[in-house]
Amino acid sequence: MDLFADEHTGIWVGVHFGSRGFGHTVASGFLSLSQGKQWGERVPEAEALLALEQPLGHDYWHLMTLAGRYAYAGREWVARKVVEILGGEELELVHNHHNFAWKETHDGQEYVVVRKGATPAFPGQKGFVGGSMGDDAVIVEGARHDSELQRASLYSTVHGAGRVMSRTEARGKVNRKTGAVIRPGKVSWEMLREWVGGKGVILRGGGLDESPHAYRRLPDVLAAQGDTVTVLHTLTPVVVVMAGENEFDPYKD
């Protein structure tokens, strides 16, 4: 959860999580079924093409949609709970999915559009694009002039700055049972605290895998989008609250 200040007097609450274990379980389960295995049986990761009019594809689509609604409900609950704790009043809600699939019509043809690492940005549609725990975020909207580049991208844009290091590359590999370092990471706590502290951000929790060093710089990423989106607000982080590295996560065990 992030607290941001915009360029005026607005305070924004930002959250960025998905359906957690639910969505992963659905995807993994149908991946197993697509390879003729039982639900829950581990199989190699491979692309699977499912016909939506057949039972397997039909059921996957509806469970994926349910996982999306679950993610929406979770994000909105957290954001509104923080507003309540702060004693604030909700003035605007900007909410968008990424890593999801939509049924859409483009140029008269119906498609299933899978936006991996991307989010919809139709003309006038608002979105929240995060940077990192030590960088600005933005509120954008799809450009209203409806350009050829927008149509070519199926009205999509980035959902965040994007990584330059994997989580393991950033934090290293540690034996979860003994705590022994198997392979050191490229980011240290000193590096993280120097960056975040230098920006005046109050950090509670967090881990090396989420350090700003592991991410691209958002202004560069936005510049690569050309004129497909318009930045409405620039959000400067004030407080960042995340689960710590040693926090027990039931969705990972």
C-alpha cells in the first residue's frame, strides 16, 4: 500500500496486487488439465489453446473472470479501508487490471485480448501506473485523439515501470528452512534504504526484491508509449507499507 501526494493538494492511496493464490491455482489447474493430467498435478509450463465453447475453455474463462472480480474486490477494500483509517473522503477511484484477458471487438473482429504486463487504455479510460517504492507513479488516461498507434496496440499501455532484475536476482537465493545464503543478490539493504530514504519516503516492511534498483525508471517507460496515453497526475510517494521479507505468506506455502 502506498500513500502519494499529487501535484496539487490531493492524497492518493495506491494498491497493486492481484488475486493472489486464487488466480495462480486456477491457471495451474487448467494447465494440468490441458495436458491430460489431474487438477493440482505439477506439469511443465507450456502454452495451451482452449476453445471457449468447449467445457474446459468455458470453465477456465469463468473462473478467470471470478478471480478478476476477487482481485478487484480486494484492492478496493484495502484502498477504502486506508482512506477510512486516515479519516479521509473518497473523491475518485481509478482501477484497472493487468495480466488478464478481455473479449473485445477491434475493426469489426472479436478477439480475446491477453494483456500480459499491460492494461487497457482506451480513449479517455483512466489507469494507475506504478513506479517503485522510491519513485513517482502516475494517473494516466488513454489519449482521446485515437491514433493509429493506439489501434495497433489494441488500446493497451504499461501497468508499471517493469523489472530489470528478477526477484531472485535482486535479493539472492536463500534456503527458506535454514536462512543460509545460497547465492547473494545484487541489491543490499543499504542500497535500498539510501534510495528510499533519499526520497524522504517512510518505508514499513518491504524486501530487496521490490527495491527501486530492480525496476526501470517510469519516465523512460512512459516516454516509450508515445502519444498513446496522457499523464493526468504525477504521484510522489510519501509512505510505503509492504509485507516484510520474513513475513509468513500463506499463499506461497
